[in-house]
Amino acid sequence: QVQFVESGGGLVQPGGSLRLSCAASGSIFNSAAWAWYRQVPEKQREWVAGITSIGGTHYADSVKGRFTISRDNAKKMVYLQMNNLKPEDTAVYYCNAVFTPITTTARPRYDAWGQGTQVTVSS
């Protein structure tokens, strides 16, 4: 059974930066693509960024040029570096393994999600 633990969120001013981390368990980590999603109350979960097993990346237009996804297979970690944050980035951020291709409609592999990590961008 795969589990995800997201961390690194917090309160930051507009223009600031945060680095989110996702600790994942399970034997499929190295062979799977991974993605970050975000969700605000009363809205559907939104795909943010994805990374393939060999490091290829894809981003939602709203975060392109500001966010960077990366992975460390040895540590089974996925990261999301978020720079130049905007108030509209405020959300709970989640990670999950996904099926390729890694596009904005990529389907999560697992129905069970972690608790997520809250990111609040406000002055």
C-alpha cells in the first residue's frame, strides 16, 4: 500500500517562496510518474505539475516559470519549489503517483490521498 505525506506549507507573503515535500512509500516509486495537485474549498482538485520516472516535467499554465517539480528516487521524495507566489496559489497541496502522459488531465494512480499541506499566500 502506498502512502503519501506532504509537508512544507505555510504562510508566505506575495512574491515569496516555499518548498513542498512529498514522502512516498511503496515499491513503485522509482518507476512511476508523480504529480502535485492543489485544492481550494468547494472546488475540484487541480493538477499543478508532474514529473516522469526519467525526469520529464510538465506544468499547468498558471504556475509555469514559477514552480519547479523534482524527485529524489533514492529518498522516495518528490518536491515542489514554488517561487514568486501569488494569492491565487493559496490552496491545500497534495501529491500522488499518476499515469502517463503527465498532462493536466493525468489520472491519479491511487484513490487515497494524503492529508496535504496548506499554502497560504497573503500580505
